[in-house]
Amino acid sequence: MKNLITVFALLLAFSIGAFAQAGGTKIPANSKVYVNSMDGFENYVVAALQKKKIPFLIVADREQADFEIKGSVEKQKAGWAKTIFVSPNPEIDATMQVINIKTGVVVFSNSSNKRAAHRGRKGSAEHLAKNLAKKMQEDGDMVKD
């Protein structure tokens, strides 16, 4: 009887672990992803995802997607003092979240703050995509180049 309880407990633990991974925070390779409107920043995000070779299938219809990417970007022009003493480049604050549409779980969230963004929105989008690629590599869902 004691062995039966031990076997049952082990099976229950493995089942819970498998369930947590299936509905957890992983983003499987070749997932269908919808990129939400972000005042033009979505174009930079899509380009950055492709440049960093993130294995997503970008879809134009949210209904077909497994995940949705949301985010925002703010650009603040350099003031006269910063222009003279530091850099004329603007400051860019950008955020990105990847959300599992079926479960509503935020599976990835990151922000990028570039104080002297000489590459502007493009640099911020690539920074966010790079961190997403790193997360997927750590999860084992993306092959390192």
C-alpha cells in the first residue's frame, strides 16, 4: 500500500510538471504571432523579429494567432543642454509584451531605455527582439546561430 501511494504521488507530481510546462511561459518555435498596433513601432518590431531570426509566423489576423505582441514607444528629443554636452540623439523608451491569447498569460515582457538612441526606434525594437530570442533559447525553443 505504501508503494502504491508513493507511485501515485510521483505520477501526480510529473503530471503537474507537464501541465505547468504546457500552459506556462514557453513560446514554441513557429508559433503564430499577431503584432498589435503601436503607433508605427510595430513595423520596427516585425523587422527586428525577422532580423534576429526569431522563428515566428507573423499573421495579420489576431483570430489566427497563438500569441499577441503589444507594446509602446516614447521618443523624447534631446534638450539644448544634452545636445551641447552629451549627444543630440533622442531618448527612446519602449516596451513589449508577448501574451498567450488562449490563456491570457504574459509569457514575455521587457523594456528598453536608450538614453542616446542613435538608431532610434529600430535600435529599441532590435534590443527587445534580442531579449526575446535569449528567453526562447533559454527555454530550448530556439536554436542558437
